[in-house]
Amino acid sequence: MKSDRATDADVIVVGAGNAAACAALAARDQGASVIMLEAAPRDEAGGNSTYTAGAMRFCFSGVDDILSVVPDLTEQEIEQSDFGSYGEDQFFDDMFRVTQFRTDPDLVDILVRQSLSTVQWMRSQGIRFQTSHGRQAYKVDGRFKFWGGLACEVWGGGPGLVDMELAAAARKGVEIRYETTAVGLLKDDAGVHGVRVLSGGAHQDLHARAVVLACGGFESNAEMRARYLGPNWDLAKVRGTRFNMGFGHRMALDAGAMPHGHWSGAHAVGWDQNAPAYGDLAVGDAFQKHSYPFGIMVNARGERFVDEGADFRNYTYAKYGREILAQPGLFAWQVFDAKVTHLLRDEYRIRQITKVKADTLQDLAEKLEGVDPVGFLRTVEAYNGAIRTDIPFDPNIKDGRAAVGLPVPKSNWANTIDTGPFEAYAVTCGVTFTFGGVKITGDAAVEDTQGAPIPGLFAAGEIVGGLFYHNYPGGTGLTAGAVFGKIAGETAAAFARRLADAAADQPIRKQA
């Protein structure tokens, strides 16, 4: 479609991460001219998407669906893998269960039912995937068994995803402007008509027929974290980008958008205690520490404070960061003995790590900085004595090998901590993204406080509220960003086409 002279693009997409790129690609495929605005320089582009491990949760009924996403699997890989299946009912159950049945039913219905087709669409756009053998499967009796509903991830993780998506956008003629921060929406009574930006120290107005906000949450902003998430959240580490300052939220609310979702909630994990304030692309996602189901976590009093084996880590890791932040000193130690250290994920083997090791529990207790050694040894003794050793240990299932009769039980994967050498890792809270955002329709149009769509304004990604409350099933963030990014791009392009046709005094053309 043609743009008039007063219009810089049919669609402006604010952001350059996964949700934004999917919106731009989808809008461009509908014939819209598109400008993407990225606050970061090119080498930090992509928002939090760049910092992810790249796992994507989607429904699949078996190996044929996996092959539709990862067609280069070899026969040997297929024979040695038990992918199982992950149906729509399972995805729905996971979303409702982990959000305490608060997830928006209309949004989650779209997310679940369009998850596979959207990932297949991403592949058609040039995004390459691989199976998650290294992170989501354990090898038992010569076969890899996938255990957590996640089977695939993006080739090259988050950096690979962003590079492939931005390359695809550039090939299609999408203009990407880096170091360009959106600071306001151009809006009148008829709707949104563009974006006010700050670039090179100067402000400029960019005009468009439709705007898609896909510029992340407010997790990078310490003031907003403290205001909305609560005390001490300004002291939390940020896992990802330093550029998600909540400008999109402010612009949308200033334009009359309806706040929606869990504004005092966030995806927050166990993160190395001495990691930098923001994410480090050289280390990527490896500051996370997610093998806690196979050990115990203790606070400064030497006490356990969560059920480390409540569920597979995919369903607990995003809420346990909050629990760590609530402990004295805002830290904890994860403790493992030699029986399970071979199961620890690769992130436990990086150079930049806060780790201690000892041959005896007494020596380990003295090395746990900030922890009461007497309290720690008392905790380990009580824990060891409470384990159902008559139940076999099996990391691929919720094995029921529990520690019972304790103030804080452990429901699965309980092993005695009695075999040296022992290892312990110090963690604090690492914020991934915030859950609160704006309300959207099923077509990704932003609703105003009266429940009506704001003409010309659409949203996708972290800025969308209503999907996640309290917790989050691993791998759902990228999928949600892609699903609603694609929808937002298509709907924004159709809206822009209608405006262009009306301006030309022509009948509205049917969307391609």
C-alpha cells in the first residue's frame, strides 16, 4: 500500500525483540511499509529476547510436529529420543495451574491454539530451530526422554533469534532505526497517528497509520520495580537488557490504555549473587541457576524456605526468585552432594560463578558466606532423616521421593546430602520481565479504560498484561511474543490499509 507524504510508514513498531520482529514481519507480509524503533544500539538490540536461552513452548502431538519445526533431525536422533507429546489440554492446564487460575481465558486460548502454527510460521520466515536435548531431556537406558513440555529452542538461543529475525526484516525492506527511543504517542480524538522519538539528542515526530508497542516491560527501571513490585525490588538484578525502562507502559497509559494483569508480579529467578546489575551478553543466560530440584536451598539462617521439588523446574523457577528476594540479605545458597552433581545444568560450569566446594559438610558450612553454620548443619541433618529412601530417584518424572514431616517439605527428587565432595552456589533474585501491562483484544488492539479499542494502537510481548500471574511456564514468553506479535502486525497492517483506502476515497480492500 502507498503512504501519503505526511506519513513516514504505514506501521511503526516500537521495539526490536521477538514480539516486535514478528509484528514487523507480519505487517510487511501484508504489504505495509514498516519502521522499527530500537532504543538500544545495534550490538545490544533485541530487548530481553537477546538474553533468553531460546526455548519455545508449543503444542505438538508427536515427532511429526517436531519435524515440521526441526526438519533436519536425523533418523538416529529420532530413534534415540522420546519426545512424547504436549497437547492443548496440557498447555491450558499448565497456564491455569501456575497462574492460580487468573490467566485471561481469551488470551490464553489464542496463545495455546496458535502456538504450533506460529512457530511453523517463524520457520517459514527463516528462523531455525533445534531440539532441546541439552536442557529439557535426560538420557535413560540409551534414550533421551523429554520431561517438561518443552522440546524445541531457537538455534543460537536469544542472540541467534534476534539476528535471524532482524535479518529477515531487513530482507523484506523493514527500516530499523537504532538508538531511537519512543517517548510518546501522537494521538488525537481519532486515535494514534505516530510516535514521538528521541534520537541523537533531538526529538522528532514520526507519523504512521498504526503503531505496535512491543518494547518490553519495566523490569530495567529500578524506580518502577520498587513502585509496583514492592520493597527491595529495586535491589534485584536484571537478567536482561538495560533498555526496558517502561516507556511503552507510560505512553500507553497516557494515551488512555486500560491497565491489565499482575502489576505487582514478575518473572524472577535464582541468579548468581555477584552477577552484574544488568545482563551480560558475553555470559548470556548462564548466570541462572536452575538445578535446585536436585539439592536444597538455604537462607542466611541455614534454613530451607521453598519446596525445591514441588514441580519440574519449568514450572517453579520463575517464581522462586521472589522467594529468594524475601530472605534475609536477599540471597540463598543452593547445595548439592556428589550423587547429583553430574545432573547440574551447564550454567553451573561457567567461569563467572559464586561457588564453594568442600569434602565434608562441616567444612562446607564454614564456607557458606553469610549463613549460620549451626543452623545449616541442623537443617541438613533433619532433611536427610526425612527422605523416603524406599522410593527410587528418577529425574525424568515427578518421582514422589519426598522429604516429609519437615516445616518445608520436599515433594520430589529428595536425595540425602551425605556424599562429598559437596558443592554450593550463591544466588539472588534475577528479574526477567514484569507481568503487568495493558489490556488487548484478541486482535492485539489496545483497549482504553472504557473497554473500546484505541484506533491505531496495538501491542504484543511483555507490555501485554493478563497472561501471567505469580508464575509462568518456562518457554511461554517467546511463544506469547511471537503469537501476539504476528497478530498485532497483521491487524495493524489491515487497519493501515483501511485508512489508506479511505484517504484515497476508494472502497476498503479485503485484507490479503
